[in-house]
Amino acid sequence: SSIHTSPHFARKTRFREPIVHGMLPLLLILRRILATEGMATSRLQSVSCRFRDAVRVGERIRLEADRLSDAPSTWSLAARRVLDGSLVMSGSAALVDDQQDTSSAGESDGILATPVEEKQHTLADLAVGNTDRLVFRPNPFAFGRLLRLADAHIEKEPRTIFADRSATALMLLSTLIGMRLPGRYATFLDAEVSFSDRFGDSPDTVLEGRVVDILPSGSRMRLEMTWSQNGRTVGTGKASTM
């Protein structure tokens, strides 16, 4: 979205400059946890995250994950600025043992079914009940090029592949909020998501968001989300945005 890619647009926001994609630190932490647990036998079951501050391009960030329990496998998550230790993202995640079939996935395959155009909703355009959706294929290997670029900036990090479809589907939440609902003027604040079942490699996977609450005084809105595949609900969640 424009807040990440357009210096001209970013200068008009409260950040004054392009900011780093908020889900990127979360993706990198989850990737490391999944590799620790066993990438072929574990998948993301639930996650909560709160984006406490924006990250500017060039800032050094420390990614942290602490195991809280083994059965189920639960972790606390954090991202902090190296400069002063301030927290920019916090959350938790739970993993479940679940053999995943990734044999049909390939890095050349994309995630989104079609290109997504950025909407420009203002608060006045939105009402409770508004919906939007993304159609995608939860192919974790489509993140390959992005993760190789990230690896070039990570100090002393063992290279690990990323093969979890649930975590891949989670990343599309940021696309829904930042590109569609509400779109260009959104600041993603927090989310809680649970995946009740595994994703298959289907091009008919849908993420749908619905506005359930609007607080005009704080320019905030709440969304409920559903991930479905061939008519079967795979995940649900809630998110808030400003």
C-alpha cells in the first residue's frame, strides 16, 4: 500500500515517511519458530499481535520469541528497536502438530488470484456491515524471494525455508486491511486469529472481512475475518485499524 511505497503519500501522514510493512517482523519470527518446531510437522494454530509503533526504513530491530509451554507449543513474540529497546510489536502464537503436504507448491506460483487495487475509503465512506474479500492460494513458497532479501539483512541467522500455509494465510490480513478495507488510509493496530483446520493448496481460498464496529471519535474500526476454502471455514479472527 501507499504508506509503504510512496514517499509523496507518506509525507502527508502522521509518520512523515514510508514505514516498514508491519507484518514483516511477525513473518520472520514465525518462520524461525516453525523451523524450530519442525517445518513439515507443525502449523500455526493461533496468533495475537499488537503493532505498538511504526518501523522506519533502516532501523535495526531485534526479533524475540520465548517458549511459554510445550504442550501445546506456545510462544511470546516481540520486536524491539536495537537503539533504545522500545517495543514495536508484541504478541503470542500457538502451534499444533499437523503433517502438511507441500509437494504441489512451487516458488513460481503467486499468492493472490488477481492483482489488488488500493481502495481509498475514508471513515465517512464506511458503515457497519461493509465487507471485502481477497481470493488467494496459500502457497508459502511464494514468499521465497522476499525471505531471501530479508536474510541478507539478518545477522547470524540460519537460513530456513518457510512452508506453513496457515502463517501464509495470516499475512493476507495485512493486504486486506491496507489495500481494501479500509485501504490506503489504514493503520493496522492489532489482531487475534485462530485456524481450526489446515489449508490445502487451493486457488479458491478466500479471506473475507466485515466491519462490525466504528468509533468515529478515535477514527477506529473493528473487523471480523473469515478464511474459507471451497466453502469450508478454516480460520476466524478479529482486527482493529485506525
